[in-house]
Amino acid sequence: MALMITDDCINCDVCEPVCPNTAIYMGPAIYAIDPARCTECVGHFDTPQCVKVCPVNCIPHHPGHLETAAQLQAKYEKLIAHG
């Protein structure tokens, strides 16, 4: 599953720089996650780094982007192959 950032985000700026896939970006009001680039850090780390550093616990799984571990791995491989 891709992750998402909820309205509880306080724009603390800690999640965006730790994302290895550059999936996190500043949205109109709060940070957002591009589900096409989010692999939950599969291929890079054992746990999603944005979740690990978030001080307000506002990064759950995105219910609209359900993916298996195999799908996340394939997405990771595609991202590293194509940049």
C-alpha cells in the first residue's frame, strides 16, 4: 500500500527529506505523498522512514492504493531502473 499524509500534519518538514523515492512533496496546505512513487521504503529500508520520523503519527496506509509486498517491490525496481 502507498502511504498518505492526513490533515493532522503540522508541516514540521521532517518527512520529505527522508523519503528515498522523492514521493513526498509540499501540497497546497500540507505535505502529500505521490502514491506512484511510494513503496513504503521497500527496497531501501525495513520500515517506512516518513512514519518513523513523524512526530504526530499522521501517515497511515492509503486506502485507495492497496498493494502487496510484491507489488511494492516491483514498483521499487521500476523506480530505480527509470529514475
